[in-house]
Amino acid sequence: MCNGSGVCGVNNAASCSDNDACTVDDICSGGACQPGTALVCNDNNPCTDDSCNPATGCVFTNDNTNLCADSNMCNGAETCVGGVARAARR
């Protein structure tokens, strides 16, 4: 809340919520809640597509068409299966 009543005052620079789960550090400015910086949604998993849903926040969707590698050249080419890199057995 911005000023105890839930309203951003003109001269109030308090933290607030713009009701968008994809922004962080929202702040009052000019009498309204202004979006903060964009939420970084990155699970560092090459087998997922990372995005943000304004209602719920970060979303990590399995994508078996993504390229992946486990840095082990001895176990064959990898493919994404169910959000996990799987090596092709030789």
C-alpha cells in the first residue's frame, strides 16, 4: 500500500503493487502506482521456454524442440524430453 489508505499520494514515493506479477519494486509516483522493473524469469534450463504471466508470475513450459547439451561429448547427442536433457545412448 502506498499511504495507509491504499492510494498513492502525489508526493508519496512508497512501494506499492501494480497488480502485475511480472514487475518488481513498483513505486508510487505522480499519485499512481508505477510498474517497477521486469521480473526475470530464467530457470537456466535449456529444455523449457521461460515467460511471465501477469496474474501468476514466472512460467516454465517444457519444450522438447529446444536444443540442449550436457557438456559430455561421450554420451551422444542430447534431446529435450519432458523438460530434461536426455542423452542418446550409443
